[in-house]
Amino acid sequence: MMVGSMLIRGGRVIDPKNGVDMVADVLVENGKIAKIEENISAEGMQVIEAAGRVVAPGFIDMHCHLRDPGQEYKEDLISGTKAAARGGFTGVCCMPNTHPVNDNAAVTRYILEKAQWQGSGVHVYPVGAISKGLEGKEMAEIGRMKQAGIIAISDDGRPVANSNLLRLAMQYADYFNVFVMSHSEDKNLVGDGVMNEGFISTKLGLPGITRAAEEVMIARDILVAEAEGKRIHLCHVSTKGGVQLVREAKKRGVRVTAETTPHYIGATDEWVIGYDSNCRVNPPLREESDRQACIAGLVDGTLDCIATDHAPHHQDEKKVEFHIAASGISGFETAFCVSYTELVRAGHMTLPQLIEKMSTKPAQLLGVPGGELTVGAAADIVILDPEKEITVDAEKFVSRGHNTPFHGRTYYGAVLATIVGGRVIDQQY
Amino acid sequence: MIFKRKDLLGLDGVSREEIQEILDNAMTMRQIVRSSNKKTAHLQGKSIVTLFYENSTRTRMSFELASKYMSAAAANISASASSVAKGETLIDTGVTLDQMGTDVIILRHPMSGAPALLAKHVRSSIINAGDGMNEHPTQALLDMLTMQDHIGSLDGIKVAICGDVMHSRVARSNIYGLTTMGAKVVLCAPPTLIPVHIEKLGCTVAPTIEDACEGADVVMGLRIQRERQQKGLFPSVAEYCDNWEITPERVALAKKDALVMHPGPMNRGVEIASSAADSPQSVINQQVESGVAVRMALLYMLTRREA
């Protein structure tokens, strides 16, 4: 597709990678960033007025579920990539727990081709399975999946219970320059738990999940990575103890990186009071001290980035008893406003620091284009209005999943436009 | 009338005045239960359905008889616990009953929060007859009625609750109700059967059953399901009994005429010794009678709300 020139005029341009934070025009030519300067002539080109707005590298989500193939009634590659665009994402990593599982090159190719031909334009980076069928027994064909286009491996949704399989997968995947993303959870400690174990679970009479269920496996994952000298990325860290384990590991040089999600910095287990099944998620919403620890972890760099763990579900799977409700939150379309409100407006970090957590750092960890506004780089851009007040309305989500605990709540931070390769793929002006 | 609720989902948040009103009405209703002509017109023209996703004998019978004594049209639905996940959804079942004209749906369900979910989606009043590990408010009300009969005011009395507190909806409802009425609730169980931070509900956890029973006005047992032992929560029934069984010796540490109570069904020789359950201090059988009276009172109050 031929892409003409475009001028994004007069916005506050923030590019943490290049230390840029200034009011300027951004000229896009041939899908790439051509110039960032003041007062670029707009003659003969498409102009996007960005005065009073923020122009930043598009967000990159290391962790989402697009449900395609197999669970298209929850989401598919079309609705999922549209929802990602609405949320300001220009690239997303989709987890392999589809039906069939993305544990072979054929499924990987299906995802990439469908995303390319029918998607919104958002880059889709499939994550392959560690084990065949996510069964935690035999390693999946990591080499062939890599050749087909996976970016990392994970059995997300399930832990790799067998520590030796994890160790072998780390060794083997490293040969193909693929890293492991770990869903750290001890299923025995989880038991029949459905929410965080604490006063609220006691009060509601819901079976609790001890933080140790997450922390035991984070510790295990770190120790195996340390012993092997390999890289590991920890998904959806939600506890104070988990953050501390990562902090200590980084201090002694372990090649560990970690993410947390907007819901762990924006919600707590108190939200479960009333049994709202939209608050059911795994790991569960924790307590205020955990929420604060996740924020502190992001601020001091212990947690590298914010990922959504976007997990859309059909309303039929949520309009049931809390115990049998599906776990997960549809997260693309609230990621920025929740993060901006809880982190920047709450005074924990600056907007450039937040953009680093949502754009720059994930691009670096994944080794993908984007995450920067360097001249010559792909024009993957998001335009934001940080001070715009938004009341979340799940019914208006582009995602098929309307499952969100943020529905009806008010936040700050609107995504106005998402641009991939110089093409506006979503616009909310 | 102080009690103006559409539903009774639990005793959490129910005021002292509301509870007292229910107990006062129940005392009146008990006269009917005790009379030779158990028929009144309180619920004439009303339709009451019990919807039970768990087995129950006494709670369900108690509600059914309460409805019938007061001339309601009463019907029972038994759904198996497995149908919760596989069958019609709870909301659909509730809406269907609504359409048939029910006034009150009495729900027992293995999952905490199910009555709250149902109440949000139906017109009928919902009475929680036990949901998961959350609440069983009518049980706590009948317990309080029984205590009040023998002791008088509940203000300042000490109630020891011993057994599987973790999995007990009876414990939670009693903690809410009794503390609201001014009683002190002391819990005792193996540490693996005490839920975290339960003391934040306003009760205390005693180090031993002897401490719990010491000076108590009431010693209440809770059922210990044998599957808890199989799940590794304690090593054997014998060791459980050594440390936590309600025995006449332990009851002797309580006040002289302390009451021995149990919501039933009992596991004799596990959480309570027969010699304690069948002692003159035991009011376990009177709890059953109180149950019918409390449920009559509640059904009356919930259906009168609309008038």
C-alpha cells in the first residue's frame, strides 16, 4: 500500500529512547519518520493537528490473548487487533493458548497471515508454546515456530510445573534466539482458590489463593534462569513478594525481566466485594500493599514494562457464579487511561516514564521495530490526550470482550489516534 | 416494620434492630408451630419455591413446612450440584421462576455469592439458605433465637464456636449476627481450618478449645466433613478429637448451665461427643423447632414488604 506524507503538527513529542520531550511537528514519509522539527511546512500533505496533545511511539503489548484460532466468539484476530489499535497499541504479542494451541508452525503462520490480511494493521507477534498442547510434557517445535515467526515461547495460562522441562526449554530456545515468558503459578498452592487469600476472601467466603502460589514459582524460575545463565521474562507479576524476588535477582545479575498489568496497579481484591465476576482474573487482584509494590517496582525499574494480559471473554462466561466465571480482563482499551491515572496523575512517574514502560521497553525486550520516534524508524505512533476525562463504558469496547472491572469508573487519558507504518488505523478525534 | 429488605442474603450489614424484629416475630410464629392447628393465612396467595443445588434435609423441610403452615403455595426444586456448571444458568432458572409468579425463592448453592447474583436479576425475594462458605443467615437467626430463649439478652454473652470454621457459612453468619447483638464470639479449630484474618470480623481465635470453652455461655460445634481429612487439613479423626472435640469435660469449663449447640447434621464422635450432644445442656433439638419459627417470620416479613 502506498502511503503518502503526513504531518503531525504541534504536539508534545515524547520519545524516551532518544530523550526527546518537546513541542514539534513530526513528518512521516513512506511509512517512516522523516523529520521531527518545529514549523515543518504542511504543503500538500495530510495534516493531523496535535496541538495540546502528546505524540509518542505506539504502545507495544508483550502479553495478550487474541483467542484466534478456536475461540472466535470471545475475540478474533480482526476484533482483537482493532481493539489493540483503539487502545493505542501498534504491536501486540498473542499467547499460544488457542484451539488448537500455537505449538506448531502451521498455527503460527495462520495467525500471522490472518493478522496481516484481515487485521487492523497492528503488528502481531505470536508467542509459541513451550510444550506441545501446553501439557507440560514434551517440548514444542520451537525452531520451526521461530522460522514461521514466533517471538518468544510460553505456556501462559498454565505454569511449567516440571522444572527440568523449563530448564531444557531455556537452553534449547536460546539456540534459536527465543526467550521464555513464564506464567509463574504453583497449582497445588492455588488449590480451588478463586481470589486473593486475605481478609476479603475470608469475608466473602471465597476460597483464597496465597501469594506464595505465585512467589514460589517466580523464585523457581529465577533460580533456573540463574543456574543456566539464560534469559527469562516473568508474566503478570502481582505480589509484593514477587516484585522483591525480581528486584533481588536483578541486583545479582540474573537475566530476568518482568511485567505487571494495569489491573494490578489499578485495582485490589476489595473490588471483588459484591462478587463481580469481572474482577475474576489470574493471578487474582491483590491487596493495596501489593498494588503499591507493583507501582514501586515499575518506578525503580524492577518491573520493566506494563503488559495488558488482555483476556476477552463472552458475557455468558461472566454472567455466572464467581466460582465458575472465566478468568480474565479485556484490557486493551483501558490500559493507557488506568496506567496514566494511577501512575502519572497519582504522582509516581512522569508521562515520558510511562511511555517508556508501555512502548520503549517492550520493543527493546522483544527486539521489534517501534517503541521509538527515531528519524528513519517505522512511523508507529500514538497520539494521546492525557488530561481528557473518560468514563469507561465496556459496551463501547471494540473488543468482543466487554469483561472489565473498570466499567463505569472515571479515568484520565484518551487515545486519539493510532498510526502504524504511517497509516492511521484508528482515530477518535 | 424496621426490616424492609427485598432479600435476605446474609447477616453482614443487618442491624441489631432488624435482627431483633425477626426474632420477635419468630417468637410469635413459634406459638403456631406448637399449636394443634398449624394453619394460618399469613402467606395465603403467595408462592414460595425452594431451589436447592445441594442436599439438605432439615433446612429445606423447615422452609417447606414454614410455607405450608402459613398457607403458601410451596414447591421444591432439587438441582444437582453438577448442573451448576453444565445445566441451565442460575440467572435463567431464576427468571423462569419469576415468570411463574414466585414471590420468594429460597436458594441453597455450593458457591459463595450465588444468592447475590440471583437477587440482582430477579423480581422475587431471595432468601439465602446457605451459599458456599459465605453465609447461612436463617441458621444463625435460629441459633440466636434458641440462645435468647434460654439466656435472655445476647448482649455480653460468650459463644464458643468449634469445628470447621474455614468452610462454614454457619460460622460466618453467626459471627455477623452475634457480634451485632453484642455477644463475644470465640473460635476454635485446627490452624488449617481457620481462615486468614477472621478476627477482623470482630471475633477472636482461642489458642485451645479449653480457652474457648472457659466461661462460655454457649458451646457450638460445626460439622467436620471427613473429606477435609483426606484433603490433608488434619491427619486423623483421632488426633482431631484429642485436640478439638466437644466433650462433657470441655463443656464443664463453660458456665454452669451453658448451652451445647450444633447446626446439624452432626458427626458424632468427631466434632462432638454423643455424651455432650445428648446431655441435658444440649439444645440441638430445640434449634430445629426454632428453625421453622424463624423461617415463618422471615417469609412473612419479606412477603408483607410489598403490601
